[in-house]
Amino acid sequence: MTKPNEYLFEDIPIGQKEIFELLITESMINIFAKVSGDYNTLHMNTNYAQTTKFGKMVCHWHLFFHN
């Protein structure tokens, strides 16, 4: 897993791209659900999620924007 680089806003040139990886754990999903109150079945129930078009649980999109 690679950690994102940190930049000041004024140091980011137009068009700059960054690539990083983040492993979303079940613990992260559970903590986020507790804090946000978002216990949507798609996030929390593997059996239900397998019956959807996604085929597996989907994490809260907010987790992509936090480290």
C-alpha cells in the first residue's frame, strides 16, 4: 500500500496526477457506519450485497477521501 503525497494547494500544477492505494478494512467500514449512522445493507451485509449487481459489499464513498 502506498501513501499519498502531501502538497500545498499552490504547489499543485494543473494536470498533476497522483496514484495511491488504500486498503479498506471491515473495521474501517464499521467505524464509519457508527460515526455516520449509515448502516445501509449494501455496506454492512455480505449476503445481501452478493445478490446485487455489485456482487459484494460496497464501502462508503467517504472512505476514499480520508486517510
